[in-house]
Amino acid sequence: MKFKLSLLAVLNLLFMFSSSATHIRGGEIRVVQEDPNSLECKIIFTGYKDSESGVEFGNGYLDFGDGTVIETMPNDFEILEYSQIFFLQKVKLTMTHTFPDYGKYVISYTEQNRNNFILNINNGNSVDLPFYVESMITLIPGKSYESPQFNLDPGFNYTFPGDLNFSMGGYDPNNYKLYYQLVEPKQGKNNYVPNYIFLNNMTINEYNGHLFWNGNVANLLNGGLPDQVEFAIAIKIYQLDESDNIIGYTVRDMQIVSFKNDFTAILSDTSVYDEDILQIQNESDTYEYNFKYVADSIGTIVSSELMNYPNALNYAVKDSVSNDTIYQTISISINYTELTDRDFPYNISIRNFAYYDTSAPYYLGMKTLGYTDKTISLYTNSNYQTPNINEILSVDNEIEKRIFVYPNPARDYLTLPIDVDNNSEVRIYSHTGQEVKSLKLDNSRIANIHDLKSGSYIGIVRNVEGEIKRFKFIKSE
């Protein structure tokens, strides 16, 4: 269904102010397990809301995925500095929770309401829809878990004409591989928002998270992209181990708000938008990127996992003028000798932003942020193999049917997690598919594997209702 421009005129007048109950624009959940020998984790929800709505975060529900659900209150949330966009406020909710056992958990946060007039959700009727995000984690004995880290906030603003380029600034503290995918936003567990429409020509680089959109709305609207309308997107970031098993994921739910600009706040050479792929050639190299701009003020952020390595990344920013055009030049120097060799990339994100006066009626006298990002992927060797993503993601739909056992590797006994029913039947198969052992669990949920030969095995657990869960383990000498 396509909107008529008369309706869009109404939407523009009511944009963001239709109801004092509508306020949520984005959010995500991170989980940090600081002690590998403890099941205590820190749960961190970061949210973004309208600063002028008068409605605070709170009265939502944080579900830890183990049967524990708590209701949040407004005073649970810390208000963070977020001066880049005048109509947004950033908040953080931090809770500590001890899980009952090792294994997989899906942690979620739900709260009313999303903003109204999100054009690609339910034909713009999004006012009564809950906001929902989730993250999946795997707690493994002896190994700490941490969700992906994102050093750049969602951009939200899209100044056009021109292309939107947004970098996640993401990396994994556990040294897992990350894989990025555009997904449908949800309003609850296994419950997607109604009538969601993906934006035409929006793409995301699967391996470094660089988001690109040219503003095409032909599948939504007549007459091209209007000023001051909003769209919802969700990005799912998977964590893959060395065998491409899904260890966890995080969903970033965010909005894109269009702002038409009579002059382009940030102009740039086309080459700046290319997502560079760099292969180590020398012990150190320097690269330069030029951003040219017309704006009241300008700034640059450089973010990378490389900053965790002493002297691995250095950069300098300077202004220059050539042929009456103002440039900001970013010089990046990379010292490869400081890096740990691995088969997936280190990513460098450059965010160049500018403030300019907006001519929008409500926002007269206010500054609007325009920005553009660049993502550079640095490979330390040529061994990187693109994983079979379709095969990996086919497992994601059955993620709750997989369990983790411990210890793993194991010599004599395996302990199954607490969500496995007592009296379940366990069958163990060799890597060739031959059944080598069967047993019934008791209250201890311990399986004796002393008599198995060393090697890799697959286990299948079937409870009395016939529900099946699977696990893998290694039998050591």
C-alpha cells in the first residue's frame, strides 16, 4: 500500500508528537560475564527515546530467559549524555543476575510504546505496538561470555539527497567472528511487528556491519522520500565460534529519520564510501581519507578494536582547503606487528559529522546532525573463509533445541543443563551416525561416558513428551 502526499503532510505535522505515550526509538541488550567460574552476569539494556515526549523508560519487562522476569521502574534507568541529536535521549539499565546453570539463554526487554507513524511498520500505525529486543548468550564452564561491543551509537538521522552510510563500530571481546543480518523488528518473543516492509536497496555488509541505503522508498511512497519521516530497521549480529556454531546474538533495533537538506551537509569523494578491504603487506602502513563538507561545524570519530592493542592504530585529523573546497583529512597509521593473527578482520570505523541549521518549521533555530561513516576491514592473513551462512542460520530457528553440556571435553561424566527434564532418554552417536550408548537421566542429570572411546560425539535428549534437544561433546582420554 502506498501513501498519498496529503497523508504525508499530516504525518509531517504530527511527527513525533501524536501521543505522550509514544517514545521509544531504539535499543539493544549486552550481557557481560566477568568471572568464567561464576554464573553471575551483568545485563545492560541501552535505549533511545524522544527527549521531548515527557515519557520516561520504565514499566517494561526484563526477561532473563530462565523463568525470571522483573518489571522495570523509571528510576532504574541512568540518563546518558547524547547531545548529537537534539530530539533524542539515551538511557541505560544495568542489572546483575545469576543464572541457574550453564547453557543458552535468550534475554529480552519489552516496553510500550514505539513511536507512531513509523512508515514501514503496519502502514504507519505503530503507536500501540510494544518495543522488543533480545539477545542470546551461551554460558560455557571455564570461559567468560560477553556480547558484541558497539563503539558507535545508531546514527538515526539521514540527511538527503545523498546516501546513508552507517558503521557499527563493532567487535567481539571473546574473539568470536561476527555476522550481520537485516531482520524484521519484533513486538514480543517470536512475534514480529505487523506488515513490516524492508527498505528498497538497503544493504548491510555481512562481515563488518556497514549499512548502506540510497533513500529509495518506491515500495512505500509516491513521489520519493519526504522530509521528516521515520523508518524502523533491526540488525541481528551473530557470534560464531571457530566451528561456525552460533554462540550468541544481539539485536539492534533502531530508526532512520529523514531530514531534507537544501545544501549537502557532508560532501565526499565516492572512494570514501567504498568499504575498504586491506591485506597486510608491510609492518606498518598509512592511509588517508578526505571528507569535504559545507556545515557550521565538523567533527570526526575514529573507532576500532585495534585501539585495544598498544600502538596498533594511530590517527590524525586536519582541515585543509583546495580550490575553495574545505576538506577534513583523516590519516590512519596501522602497525601490524602489534596485532594477533586471525582468520577474520579487524574493522576500523570513521564517522564524520556536521551540524547545520534546519529549515523544518518545528525545528527552526535548532541544529541538525548530518553524518557519514566509512568502514575499513583489515585482514592479517589470506586464510579467511566465508562461512556457509545459509547453513549456519538454518540452525538459528532451532536454537532453543540445542543445549551445552559440561565439562567439554569430558573424560568420565557429562552434566546436562537444568532445563533438561528428569527421566529423559539420552542417546549418544558417533560422528559416523552409529548409536554407541543410551541411558536414562535421574535427578542429578549426569551421564556416565567412561566406557566411550576418545573422539567427537552427538547426543540426543528426548523427554517423556517426545521433545528433542541436541548437544555435541568430545570424549577425552
